[in-house]
Amino acid sequence: MGDNSAIEWTDASWNPATGCTKVSPGCKNCYAERLSKRLKLMGNPKYTNAFDFTLQPAALDLPLRWKEPRKIFVNSMSDLFHELMPDDYLDRCFDVMVKANWHIFQILTKRPERMVRFAKRYGRIPDHIWMGTSVELAMYKKRIDVLRSIRVKTKFISFEPLLGPIGEVNLKGIAWVIVGGESGPHHRSIKPDWVRELRDQCVNQGVAFFFKQWGGMTPKSGGRQLDGKVWNEYPDFVPQYSGKPVTIPERTARHLLRLRHQL
């Protein structure tokens, strides 16, 4: 986990903490849990505790050491807003993200209530930090309403693993939607109509749509095409920091302008 992530919608992953606990059906076949146990067996010192929630302070400054701009998935092996995450350590994670403003940080949680409490306490979240929540079934659409209340420019939803039809979704205030099927030895199937329903709502409501995978035994088993097209949309993004334009290298500006449609 680090630079050159295999996850299609990001460039790198950064794990200032590892390990998690299950909170809803989407967690049942957690890839991070499987990988953590494998890494422990391989002797990786970061995973001595396997999938128990563990702080990784040695990894805190990693984004500051990456000088080229990246889209960074934060805590791909955990949940940044896990109930065992100390407030002071969470503040330190955000302090690093605020400072490393040449990157885009993508934070995804199944615990949006704590995300809201943190945002109110921490203050303004700079525009290069994106905040999202996961919704695997229609019964968890309430997470979207919680996310919508956060004062951050780019809010996104990951419907992955998509385990059933979601139905009508209010995407007001949402900039980006990711959809994906489950992968792994015990993967649950995804139906094309579930995906089409979400895609069509994104098109109708002007929200960027990214179809990650059909899933299967491996993430790439079913490919990524939906009705003959690869959907790689990203939200529009103009780099801002503390309400003022950020001075960035020309190569960084070019990188950010490509985010809308990467093929």
C-alpha cells in the first residue's frame, strides 16, 4: 500500500492507521481484512496486529515526501473515522493533508457521523481534501444526508460493493459517484440494472460518474465497461487553499486539469 495504487480512481494510498471493525453488510468480505492477515503471515511489521485497529505514526509524513502531485486514497486499509481513532491523532493526519496541498486526498468512511463531528471541531476543510461515504444498500442512503451536511467542496459516494438496487438518490451537493461490484473468493453478484440506475441519475443530476469494476473472483475479472463504455469521470476541481488560489507548478496544474476525464 503506497505509491502506484491498483485502485482505478486513485494514484496512491496512505495508511496512517490500519485495521477496522465491521459496521454493515458491505464489510462482510473486506479486502483489507484479507490482505492484512496475509501481510501478517508474510512478516510485515505494520501488520503484527493483523486487522486490529492500529496507529501507524511512522507513515504520517509520507504524503509530504511525495513531491509529484497524486490523488491519495486515505486509509485504504482502515477507516480514518474509526471509533478507536484518537482525536489528537486524527488532527495530525489532517494537518499533514492541509500542508501537502499539491495532492488531492480522498477520504472514504462508513462512519460519516464522526466525520461531521470532526469537521465542525477542526474548522474549514481545504478544497484539495475530498470527503465521501460508502453506501452498499438502499437502507444506508441516510449516510448521504449525513455527508451532505459537511462543509467541504468535494463530497463523493462510493456504491461499492453494490449489493442491491439503491433506488432514487438525491445527489444535491454531491460531486462524484463511484460504483463497483465486489471481488474475492466469496464475492456477491452485481446486476447491470443497479449500475445503470445510478449512472442515469448521475447524468440527469450533473454528477461525475466512475464505474470501477464488475468484480468477480478478482477485481478485474469482469472488466469495467458499462454498455460498451468505460466511465472514468471525475469532479471538476479548481485548487484552493484557505480560500485563496494556491501557487502550484505548471505540471501540477496540468495534472489537475486531467482529472475530469481520465481514460
